[in-house]
Amino acid sequence: MSLSEISERLRKAEAAAGRTPGGVRLIAVSKVQPEARIEAVLAEGHRVFGENRVQEAAGKWPDFRTRFEGVELHLIGPLQTNKARQAMELFQAIHSVDRPKLARALARLAQETGHCPDLFIQVNTGEEDQKAGVMPQDVDTFVAECRALDLPVRGLMCIPPVDEEPSLHFALLAKMAERNGLAGLSMGMSGDFERAVAQGATHVRVGSAIFGARDYD
């Protein structure tokens, strides 16, 4: 697979769902990818990338940004409170806001620095013990808490359980977002992003289908 093939599939999914062409943002997930692969995608003109870890992003993206204008970075992995300041400096969006302590830390830093990335609240739609995210029954309260802190909450994010039909989780997330007046829906990955687009995704996170299999060694 390649960036051009994924982009074409995304355009077809938008058309099939009656969505505005180009309305869904493609986040190329570059975590654990060799820099040569990332540079090749940058050279093709893509500028929106996702990283899982603050430290990994800090190690490679400042250099890329000196050579490629307009890079937009999204943090899609868990964020430790002690990394919040660094994350706010590096990323234009954080998709993994999942607890009051982190929300308070982001709000304090936003007051101090005068800026804040776009924020997405991560929802544990499958209520899985091993997975981060706000439980579905707590979403409305947490959205209200974040808004009371004057945080720029743009939408919700989820990662469905691997053994369940993802469309059910995408539909659930869309209902929660609509109920709370949130336009952003960060959902869908390499194997299911077309189904996410059909359910209203505004951001899809595609890694291996663009870059190839990750090498974790």
C-alpha cells in the first residue's frame, strides 16, 4: 500500500458516505517508522502526522520541520502529566485527553503560555480494563469539566476492541459527540478507516498501510 492508494481509498469512502471531498483529515501515523520512510511521505507532500510518544516525536520532528514547511503533528498515544508541557510545545493536537488530572495540567499550562493544542477526549468505548480512556457513562461530565477549564475540546477519539465490529463503536462515539456539540471524531485506522468515514470520522489514523509494517526491534 502507499500514500496515494490510501488517499484514493479515502476519497472513495468520502464519496460513498456523501461527505465533502477532502473533509476527512488523514493522519499518517509515523511511530516507530524509519526516518527514510517518513521523509519519503513528506516528499510526496503529506504534512499531517501522528506520533504515540512525546520523546520519540521530540527526537525526529524538529529536524524534519526545518526542512519541510507546514508539518502538523498529532499526539495519538497516552500522555503522562509530566510530559504535558513538552507535548504542548510539539503538537498541534492531542487526541488522548483521558483524565481530570491531565486536563488540569493542560489548563494550567495553557494559562501560563497563552496557547493550547486542539484537544480530543479519548473514550474507552469497549470499557476494556487494559485500555485508556473515559468510560462512556462519564463522557458528558468530563467534557463539561474540560470546558469549565476553558480547554479547546474539539472532539472525541476511540480505539475499538480488536474482536468487535468497529462500526458499532464509531456510531456510539458519534452519538456522544453530537450530544455534546463536538464536531471532531478521531476514529478509524488502517483496517477500518472506510467504516469510520461512513460513521462521520473527521480524522483517520493510518500507519502501516502507508509506511509498511513497523519494526519494533
